[in-house]
Amino acid sequence: MKARGTTGARRRAPAADSLRRNRDFHLLCAGQGLSMLGSGACAVALPLLVLQVTGSPLRVGLVEAVWAGSLALACLPSGPVADRFDRRTVLLVCDAGRAVASAALAAAVLAGLASLPLLLVAGAVLGFLTAPFNAAVLPLVREVVPEGRLATALAVNQVRGQAAYLLGPVIGGALFGAGASLPFWLDSASYAVSSCCLLALGVRTGAPAGPREDWWPSFTTGLRFLWRDRLLRRLTLVASAQNFAFDGVYLAVVMTTAREGASGLSVGMVTAASAAGAMAGVVLAPSAGRHLGPSTIVLSTGVLCAALVGAMALAPEATALAALLAGCSLAVAVSGSVLTLARLLHTPERLQGRVNGAMGLLFMATPPLGAALSGALLDRLSAAVVFLAFATVLAALAAASPGRRVFRRPGLGEAVADRSRAGAAAD
């Protein structure tokens, strides 16, 4: 990929009232939705495959940790890549690479060669290709959607993504039951279709405008920007620590259900409850913003998550775990709307990739630890003790969430509070 300067030939986004007729936006959404569907299928197939190959919850946690850890390591350099090169080209390269890597993994599973080292290598490759995609995709949405319709476009995209994650685990579980390689073939095909959608985009963007930093300083620009802002720093650190706990809880739910002899389809339906809850949370977030302040939302959802995970220790049946997991995801989605709004309000366009990369690093650095810890604990302790341990962590994080004083500070905090209510009222 060669860096290109922006040119006057760049096509303008459609008029503010024509989002429904915005072909580029719907192509981008369709490609993302399909790739998320494939990723959701793999999310449930991967632990089932590792358990089938190794029979060890500890190794399941290790593989999950490597897959997520490689994504975390790639987040920091992915920000400068997204801010330096044509973002559409970045997405194309990442999707094409992921299609090839997923196909290779599927072929290995089909041939009976899915060893633990191979799964670790596949996770590292996919993680390093996913990070630049994640850093570049949101800025590209801003390129194809007019500013006046951006909030609606993001909401539509988020709902479609959650719908894909809702269906993905169910489809992945069913396909895994029919053949262990099938979810990975689906993942490869979804990336290929996403690449075709990107090729069909009418908009032609160049490299983002603005001065170019040297590569090494640009790796830390997003982190430095994030660290200087007190509210964004607090919200990001709390969310990162919550990701540690939630990844451990998610793996514990999958392992507990699988240990009870549930089929792949049943495991997929349990984990799909997470996406169903998240979708409901996206829909309810505007109403929450209308009636509650941002600090109250962050605190109350944190307390609710701690209570729901604690309840998992008392109700380890698959149906109860599915309902409790959905409740947690709903709360996280509502709380996440506060962080998303804060990031969009305060981050300059030229820093979008680097700040997204910095946040991605902090968000993805902790889940591998949570997955590894969950797998290690499940090897030695009951699921009830594991759920109670993570519930304690979540309760402590709720207590550490930013209070009203932080949100009321002049600048971003005040803007978040005001814009949250205004945006909810507009909806």
C-alpha cells in the first residue's frame, strides 16, 4: 500500500436526507455484517474445536488468549496505518488476508491437522489482520456518510453487527455439529464477500490529510491523547478491566454448557444470547440517555453486571446462563454508548485511527488474561467459584467508575452529558 494524498476528485457523501439511498453505506454495512457473522460462528466453534482436539479447558483458554492477544498487540501499529494510508485499501488487504487465512485453517481442520500449534499460529495471523481493519472502518464510514446522518448510520451499523453476532454463534454451533471445518469455511467466505463489497464502493478516498509523523512517534500519539483526557482515560481503563472479566465469564459459560453435554447448536444458542442482549442494549441506549445522566448509566450498568454474573453461580443451567449473559450484554451496550459518544465528540478526524488503535489496544490487552485465568480456574475449581470471582471484580470496577464530578468538568464531560440528552431527545 502506498500513501496517497487526498485529491479534489474525492466523491462527496450523499445529501444529509438520503441515507436510505446511500449505496456505499449499505455496501459497507453488508460486508461488515457478513464478516461479523462469520466471526460469530468461529467464536463458538473455536473453543469447541480446541476442547475436541485437546480435552483441556486450560488449553482452550490459552488459544483464546493468543487469538485475542495478537489482536491487542496489533492495535497500536494499526492506528498509524489507518491514518497514513487509503483506508479502503487497508480494509481490502485485511479482508483478503483473513479470507485466505480462514480458508487455510478450515482445510487443516478438514484434513485432521488442527493441532494446538496450528491454532495458535492461525489466531496470531487473524489477529494481526483484524486490528488494522477495526482501526480503519469507522473513519471510512465517516467518509461515505454525511455528518448530519452519522449518528443514525452508526446506530444502524451497530444493530446490524449485533444481529450478525446473534445469528453467528447459532449457525456456527449447528455447522460445527455437522462438520468441524464448516464454521471456518463460512468465515473465509464472509471475508471474501466483504472484500467484494469494498471493491464495489463508489467513493474513492485518498490517504487522510494532515502532517505525517515518523512511524515510531505515531505509535504513541493515540495513547498520549487518550491519557491527557481525564474522562476518556477513566472510561477506557474501566471498560478495559471489564473486558477482562467479561471474556472470562463468556468462556466459563461456554465451558460449563459444553461440560453438561450440550450439543454445538445448544452452546451456540446460549452464547448467541449475548448478541441478543447487546442488540437490545443498543435500542435502549437512547432512552437511558434521556432519563439518566452518563455517570449514572456507567455506575448502574456496572452494578447490574456484577449482580448478574454473581447469579450465574446460583443458576448454572444453560437456560439461566443464557438469560443472565444476555442481561450483562445489554448493560454493557448501554454503558458503551457513553464511551462511544465521548470518543466521537473529542477526537479530531486526523487522529481517529490512532485513538481507535490506542483504545483497541487497551480493550484487547485484557481479555486474553481473562480467558487464560478462566481456563486455569475451571481446571481446578467449580464454575460457581469462577463466576463469583469475576462478579467480585465487576463490583470493584463499578465502584471505580467516573462520578458526576468528572463528567461535569468543563469541556468534554459537560459536552457528553448535554449531547447525550440532546441526541436521545432527537431520536
